[in-house]
Amino acid sequence: MTATLFIGSGLLMIVGWHTVVQPMMGLALLGLALALRPRTGRLNPDLPSLREEGAPALFNLLGRIAETCGVRPPETVQFAAEFSVTVTHYGFSRKRCLVVGLPLWAVYPPQSSPTLAKAP
């Protein structure tokens, strides 16, 4: 859609150069095409990031959760100061980044694993 708007606006400006209306319509469509262009997101460079090589157990857990939910697992985890959890996309290939708020992580109570519990 964006490419069609861009090409159409260029044609209106080039073909109708002798008129006043067509180049103005072409400029308006060019502005719309620029506003609608796809934007590739970026990772926040101010936040600490983890990749699978740095935390294989965490990414194994996230992979199992994503498989249970039927979604793609994240390729990167970042930690923020907000009290929230969000998923963002970055890069041209739209990789997933899970942004976890450290306050949320800190207040979540630790879970005891039945396999790790000591026998009486």
C-alpha cells in the first residue's frame, strides 16, 4: 500500500507537471506515504539486555511458555524500571523482545518447586 502511494504520487507529480492540481495531489499523497511507511523498531540501548546465550534456563522457560500459548518465543529480554511486562518488535525481521519491569519481578513471590523441596 505504501509503495503504491509512493509510486502514484511520483506519477502525479511527473505526468501532471504542467498543471497545478496534480503535483499538489502528488505531494499530499507523498506525505501520506511517508507517514504510513513501515518503521523498524530498535532495542532500547539504555536497558540491560539478555540473549539466549547469556541465560539459557530463562529462555528455555520462555520458550515453553510461548509454545503453550502458541506464540513465537522472544529473542531478547530487556529489564526496565516500569511495573509492567510488554513485548516489542525490533529489526526488519520483526524479532520479539520481552521487556520485564524489575519492580514487577521483585514483588513477585518466589515459587517453591516440588522437585526441589526437601524431604522431611
